[in-house]
Amino acid sequence: MWLNSLLHRTVLTTLGLLMVTSVSASVFAEPTADRQQELRHLLKHDCGSCHGMTLKGGLGPALLPENLASKPDEVLKQTIIHGRPPTPMPPWMGILTEEEIDWLVMLLRKGDIDA
């Protein structure tokens, strides 16, 4: 009985470590330099068409680091993935990968859209 319990805990621990490793890997995966430039362009022009070309706000709210500070990364990611019905914010699922969305959130947090 204790052997089954030990085996069960070992399997769960191993699965947990695998999940953490895969999540950590996706968090740190950066797009290529060329794709980063494309994503910066998208951020400035596509997102900027509603959020302002300098992301200080417009039809959509400001996307400056100080405006995003209280919002968890997961909320920002879900907003990008699914959009914000019934607002003009479109879903980007299928257009951007999860890694690209993670990178964009990191970029928005740093306020580094012009590098």
C-alpha cells in the first residue's frame, strides 16, 4: 500500500515538473529578430490604430506600463487571444502564437515598443 502511495506521489511530482518545465520554456521563448520587428510594427500600427500610435490611448485604453501594472499577465494574454467583445478589440488567436503574445506582453510591460 505504501509503495503504491509512493509511486503515485512520484508520478504526480514528475508530471508537475514536466508541466512547469513546459510552461517555463514557453515563457522564455523569444521570436526571431525578424519576427520581433514584425510584432513591433503590428503593435504600433494595428494596436496603435485604436490604442494610439504611441499607445497613450485613443478609442482603446492606454497600453503604457503604468496603465498595465495592476493587470496580471494572464489577463493581458487572454485579452489579446480572445479580444474584448463587444468592443472593437479583436481576437488575435490563430494570428499570433502563444510565445508571440508572451513577448508582446513583456514588451508592453517594459514600454519598449521602438527598439
